[in-house]
Amino acid sequence: MLVVHGLDSLQVPWEACVVCIGTFDGVHRGHQALIARASAIARKRELPCVLVTFDRHPTATLAPDRVPALLCSLRQKIDQICALRLVDLVVVLPFDRAMAETSAADFLAEVLTGALRAKSIVVGHDFTFGRGREGDGVWLAGRIETEVFPAFQIGGIRVSSSLIRQNLLDGDLEAATALLGRSPRLEGIVVSGQRLGRELGYPTANVAPVERVAIPADGVYAGWVQTHASRFAAAISIGTRPTVGPLDRAVEAFLLDYPGESLYGQALAIEWVVRIRGQEKFDSLEALVVQMEKDVARCRAVLESGNSAPGQG
């Protein structure tokens, strides 16, 4: 599968294709179903399937003060789309001011039917585009063959990126995972912290996100950490460390059985699996250490068993 950024150097070898287009933040199960539908149409007609997305959330350009925390980075989004093995080409367009000012008619003529030679379009039920959001599925259907994919539901719940963000904010990792179709992830760089964990016998990697992404509610989580070398089970703390603080909110990962050297400056990927408990304030460092021992033991047991049931609140 080919991934291209922008249209300047793109030369398509086909006369027609099926295009699905959207922001696809998180590439959740609703997005996956939409992409699968576009792929099925393309295969039935023996046409290439092209996915068009954007290099940033549109709100980052249209209303920067209201841009939501993302469910994944651009690289993660592309990786997730590629992993589906459903499309032939991914086109990533810059959603800059020029894009925001492009009319729906010009976008259709210059990008969809022009550069990509779209014969058929598949969009989600809530998709809008063009200056002032003048274009949508109905608008497209009046000008080109278009299928508007209905809202995707699981157990009567409509899957959406905004709902998954709220699940994470609420600490409902089980619900977020079910709607995503996989465990939520965070990519970041290990930075210097307070080094309190090392003093207490649990050296942690303080992870700074590389992009503004949605982070679960404060608490302790069992999960996995991917380093440059390998993947490790981990006990992960999110919060302000009230026993010694409050300090700035931080994400800290204690890698179980990590044999290596310092991880400072390295890139890590965190995969949240189960919420063990919420954030608590302890009367002393000694009490905190006792709880950390319990947390680590529980994280190990959960991850070794493969149990993804939610922990206590």
C-alpha cells in the first residue's frame, strides 16, 4: 500500500477509483467499518480503493482554542489504516488555511474527481467539507455517485471519537477499548522527572507525549511499554502525585523486569490495558511504597493472565 503526502507529485495510473474520506481520528471500529465498505465496493467493481485523510484535526486550523485531544498521532493513524490492508493508496492532505478556504465544489473538482479520478465516494453520516462546511454526503450525492455510511453502533451505542475521548477522561478504559477495537496508546519521549520512584525502589520513565493526545483519567494502569529494543509489561501511573505534591500531571511507567540502561531521551509507546485503581493520597511515603508493591503485583498478574477486565475504580 502506498502513502503519499499532498498531491503535487501524485500521478495515478487508473482512470477511476473509489474514495473514502474523513479525519479518522483513532481509526475506531466505526471508521474500520466505513473503510471496509469502501474497499468492498472497490473490489466488486475491480477499482482501486483510495483513502483521503488530513495531517491534523480540522479544528486545529478552524478553531485552535477548541481542538480536541487526539486519539492517535498522524503516524499511528497511518499505521492503523495500513494494518487493515483494505486500501491501495492513502493520501494525507494538509488541512491548512488554504484547505479551509477551499469550496466544496473546488475540492470535488480538483482533488476527488480531478487528481484522484474518483468514480464513487464513501463518507460517514456526519462528514462535512468545504468552506463553511458547505459540502456533505447529500451534497456529494447530487454530483457524483456517493454512499453515506450510517452511524456505526455497538450494543446500541454509536461509536465516535468524541465518545472514546470521554471514556478515557472518565477512566472507562474497557469502553474505550471496545469502541476502538484495540487498547489505547500513547507515544512519547522519556524526560527527566522528580526521580522519586528511583528513591522508593521503583524507577519510572516519565513520558512526555509527542503530540496532544487523549490520556486516561488519573490512576494506576496495567499496560505494555514498547522501547526501541523490546516490549515490557508495566505499571503506569497518571496524575499529580498528591502524596508528595501536588506536582504537574505526569505519565510515569515502571517497566517490570526491565534489564537495560537509562531510557532518558528515548521514544516509547505505552499501551493502556486495565485500570487498576484511581489516584490516591497516602499518609506517608512508607504507605505509598506498600501500595506500589501491591499495584505492581496486580499489574503483573493481570498482564500475565491476559485478563482485560476493569480494575477497581
